[in-house]
Amino acid sequence: MTSLDSRSDLQADFDSLRPGASTEQGATRRTALKAALGVGYAAAVLPVTAQTVIKTSADGLKAGPVSFKVNGFDVPAYMAAPAGKTGLPVILVIQEIFGVHEYIADTCRRFAKLGYLAIAPEMFARQGDPKGYTDIPKLQADIVSKVPDAQVMADLDGALQFAAANGGDVSKAGITGFCWGGRITWLYAATGKVKAGVAWYGRLVGTASPTTPTHPVDIAAALKAPVLGLYGGKDQGIPLDTVDKMKAALATGTAAAKASTFVVYPEAGHAFHADYRPSYIVGPADDGWNRALAWFKANGVA
């Protein structure tokens, strides 16, 4: 059964795809989005009006699909890193509900251009391929609602192990995620396996279920790595009172919890960093990206 919390989380993503969702003035031309193995777009996420997807070249990088085993299952992923380099700081890049498509792959390349090994596992691979869906509620019912947090945590452990075996220094690992992946960022920051996290508009509260037994507010006080939360003041799926609840929980916790902080962009809604959607807003997206880089550097992920 799909929880009300899951539906509202998904609705925020759906709303950010609608024509008329928040966007920079003049961002009105249709964008033709490439489909490629592991980096295609579902028809459901094709915006009617959108900014052109930022294109980061793979020149000088080793970039493309990879896979690694977790409990006997081959987890597909996209990885990008400077070619021929080792001892690289590692960034786990966590997808939205739509899987590891070109926007997520490009984000990996952006990190790689700055000297990181960035890896984005396909977190729904066991349950199905979200890129084949055109109906948002069906995507939620068939795939997203069936993905256990425990599976996700194990796959992220596997991604770190793969990174360590392929030029990464996981003693300098961080995590960042968008929407669905933003929630996961908070949860993984409590495991002690990364040094810092940056959560982009991830849901903070929810009802416990067998697949999602805890939510960020439940583990906030136990964080083992500080998290920077980047949120939109106009996000209809993540009310600001839930940000306040998270701040209160963080204030009672570990040193990492107390070091965590939020930046709320008053003019932004959900998915303001997603440059393939009408929700994209250049100012908050660029500012958030620069803050993320500074956060990782300040916390030893560099």
C-alpha cells in the first residue's frame, strides 16, 4: 500500500514537471532529451517547457555505466572520475524517483571535472526501471513504494566498496541526493560511512512502514556526518514546518547533528536544481551547487 507521505513526496516531483511550474523567465523552448543506456528519460519526466539540460563533457574523464555486486545482485550505476587518477575523494550521487538518467549522469561528470570520483547507483534496479513509466502514480505503486531503505543502504555500501577498488579514497567520501535521494542522504549520514552530506529538498518526516521504518527527523539527533539541507520556500510537498521540526531534532543531537544546517530559498519550489524541468531556477541552483562544494571541502570531502 502506498502511504500518504509517499504520495505527497511524489506529488512534489509531479508538480515540478507541470507547465507553469516555477522557472526562469524565458525558459520556454522544448528540449529534446537523449535516451541512452542508464541515462535516458522517462516520458513522464519530459517537461513541456524547460531549460536545456546542462551538458558536461566527458573529455578527460573515465565515465559511463558500471556495475557491482551486492548480495549476489549486479547493481547498475553511472560513474565518472578524472582519467588515470587515484586517491580521489568520492561522492555518492543519489537519484530522484526517475532513476539514473542524463541529469544525474551529468551531475556525476560535474563532480568528476572537479577531481571527484562520483558514482550514482540505480537504486530501484531490483524493483524495475522507472525510465519506462509514463504514469506517475503507477511508478510509485509498482516501484518506488517497494524499495526498502535497508536495500538502499546496502547498495550504497556496495557503491563505496566499488569506488575504493577503482581509484576512490572512501575516507574522504560524501553523499548528495535530490528529492527521493535527499531523504536518503539524511539517512546515510547516520551510518558513519561518509564525512558529509548535501540533501536537496528531501522529505524529512513521514509515517513508518515496513520499507521505510524511519525518516530523517527520527535519526536526526544520531547523525554521524553533518548535512547541508537545500530547500525551497515554495515547495508544496515539503512544508517549512517540517524543516523547523528537523532543526529542532538536530539541535538535541551529536556534534554532527548540531553542525548540520539548512538554506531555504524563498523563491524556489521543489526540484529547483533539476535543469531539465520547468521547476529549475538558475540562482538557487547555482548558489546551492557552490554551497555544496564548499560544504564538502570544509568537511574533508576534497
